[in-house]
Amino acid sequence: MQRTTLRTLVLLLELFAAVVSLQYLTAIRPARADAVWLAGNSPAYPPAPARTVDDAMST
């Protein structure tokens, strides 16, 4: 039986790490963000700010 050199072991470990990282990256899907349009053609305006802190708490 032949002995495996240190260089071969390092190359095999690098290959293993590359395959594992590739499998990990393909398993994780990136998040997607899409624009959400409300009904109608007019732009959506943000709500008016509350006059006081108490008004914001009551909504």
C-alpha cells in the first residue's frame, strides 16, 4: 500500500471544502424584494404624523 503525501491530503481537503461551500451556497436562496403597488395609478402617500405622542398610542 502506498503512502499518501501531505500535498495530496491538502488538495483533497481543499476540494472537499470547495464542494461543501458550493453545496451550502446553492442551498441558500437570496432574498428577493419586489415593488408593491397599491390599487389605482396614484402614488401612495404616507399617513400624516400624529400631533402628539398620545395620538400615536391611541391608533
